[in-house]
Amino acid sequence: MRFALFLFAASLLPAADYKPLFNGKNLDGWEILGAGQWTVMRDGTLLGQMTGDLRKILAPGGTLATKKDFDGWINTQSWLYTKRNDFAEFDLSLEYFTKTHGNSGVSIRDVSRAKDAITTPPDYKKTPSKVGYEIQINNRYPDPHPSGSIYGFMDAPKDAQREDEWNAMEILSRKDKITIKLNGKVVAEHAGDPMRSKTGPIGLQLHDQFSIVMFRNIRIREITGKSLPN
């Protein structure tokens, strides 16, 4: 009887503990896509920023001669993707910060690995939010989707994020549902598109030339066997 109870209790435990997905020291296990600069700071924080010389680019007579040229340049993205492409059911936990008017996101199940987002201009029909799923990060950027939204599927409440502060995000990926928590509260849930992949890499977004984003404490708990209840 005791052995049966032990097996029952064990079946209720998480399949694995949270493990670091980012080691806080270097970019081992990750790949930079696009022209962004991703730096591991001394305290273990991951910093994403663009490196173009804006004084030359935006100066009169600079390289952006037309509005079309400017729009294509300013919206060219960079992403940091896991080298692993087979994340399926998992709980992902991280903290993020972006400056005022900053825009970022976390992608899951994007089998394209952002290849059409890092072009100039981006192909918005094939960005990670259209191929897999993007969980929005937005600090007063002119975009209707607040932080915590499952982009294009369900919007989070506008007041879930603490503006200009560090925020905690959890992404619970299951075959039949994606659940997003922001600062400990569920802000979005959706079954997703049945035609899209159930597995893929995990990516961090640097949305445009003026956004700056930081991440820390990126951890994952992979679910093996039968999915745990949410």
C-alpha cells in the first residue's frame, strides 16, 4: 500500500526541475540571427541592442534616401534562438526589461528560425508570430498588443506589466494549450493554430533599431510523458 501511494505521489511531481536555459556567462547553446548585438553583462544579464551608427545613417545625405528605405531599416529585427529545435511541452520562466517605447518578445515553435524577420524589410507574413507563436513584450511601443499577449491569438490585459521595471513571465507550452503568466497571474491562454508545429526552438526578439531589451533568470522545465495539469 505504501509503495502504491509512493508511485501515485511521484506521478504528481514535476517531470523535471527547472534548469537554466541561459547560463548567465556566455551564449553557449544559442545562435544570433540578424545584425543585433547580444551581450552577457557582468551580472549575468543578457542585453540585446542594435549597433548601427545612427549619426551616419540618419544624417542628411545618409544611406536612407527614402521613407521606404527608412521603414525597411528601422523595422529589421534580430533574434537570439536556442540551437535546439525540439522543445515541445515545457514551462519557461524568465524576467525581462525593455526601455520606454521598447518592443520585444519570446517565440516558441517557430520552425523558420526567424529567417524572414531578419531581412530588410521583414516579411510580416512569415515572421515568428505567423509561423509559430510570439509572446509579446511591449513598453508603450505603438502596437495594440500588450505584454503577455499571444500575438495574433489573445491579448493580455494592458495593466499586467509594470512599466519601466523588471517583469516576470512564464510560458506554459502544452500540445493543446499555451498559457502565459505575467508577474504571477494568468494573462492569456489559447489553443493556438492546429496547423502549426507543436515543437520548435525558443527565441528572444530584438524588434527594431531603437529597442533595447534585457533578459535574466531564463529557466525551463521540460515535461516528459503525460502532460502535467496547468
